[in-house]
Amino acid sequence: MRVIDPDGFETMFRLDPDPWNYAASPFEAYKRGILLKACGNGIRGRGLELACANGETTRHLASICLSLLALDASPTAVKEARKRLEGLDRVSVRTALLPNQMPSGRFDLIVVSELLYYMRLRDADRLVRKLAHAIVPGGRIVLLHHHTDFNDAAQKPDLAQKRACTTLSKRMVLRYHYRDRRFDCASFVAR
């Protein structure tokens, strides 16, 4: 299998708006619970979710953010997310190719779940540096990635998570870490 790119994800979402069964899978619900725990207690001001897919996790993040911007490279995924999030005025969903279309401004919470290993090493590193500059003091960046290898990943998943954590730990404080047999979740707070 070859490395999947934004066009590959678009094809995947056209064939199935929930290709990983985010809505019904007990494993996905479990993983989402860990991610939400890593976000910390309380309400966050401005949130950013990268690679929101069909918006299932976005729906949960919306309950802890005063405003939330969710991004995905797939126009079909964005369309599906908008349908799932209809009526949540504080949530906006946009198409974006990262790292080049990283939104401007600063955020109180940034969630990056299952994205970095699909990016080339150089692009993933660049994105993580941009995230570190986009977080407000006291803000939180949450990273959740599988650590088992995928045939369509651009880099080894465990390496992608470790590199991102190493970069963020130079500027931020690790507040939460959870390692499952299949995935790793880390949360960093800006000084």
C-alpha cells in the first residue's frame, strides 16, 4: 500500500463518511475519552482541532470550548462534519491543507489526533513548531497517535508522536500522558 495523501483521504470519505466507525466503535469512544481527559478540566476559550474527519470528536470538544475551529483536508469530511455539528454556532469547520494553511491567531486548546504520521517528517515538524507558537500561555496542546505501524503512513507512528512530544517539551510542560497498547496520548501546557 502506498502513503495516503489528502486526495486519498478525500476518496476514502466519499466511499464512507465514517471510515473508522467513530460514531459506534467502543474502541473509538474509549480513545476519545482519553483525549478529552487530556484536555483538562474546565472550559477553554478558543479551540482548534486538526484533522477533524467527520466531526464526531469535534462534537465532544465543542462542549469544552467557547469557540472551536475544526479543520480537515477532505472537503467531503468537512461537509459531513458540518452536518453532524449543525446547530452548534460556536463551531466552525473548514478545509485546510497543513502545515501551509495553519490558521492565524492564538488558541487556548489545540487537539492533534492521528494526523502527524500521515505527514512527511519535515511537514510534521514544521506544523508542531507552528502549534507551539499558536498556543496562549496556560493553553494546552493534546497529541494522540497510534504507535503501531500503518502501511499507508508517511512515517512511523511512534516516531511521529515522540518527535512532536520532544519538540513541545522544550517550550511546554507535560501535564498528562497515557500509553495504551495501541495509542499514545500526551498533553502539554504552555508556560
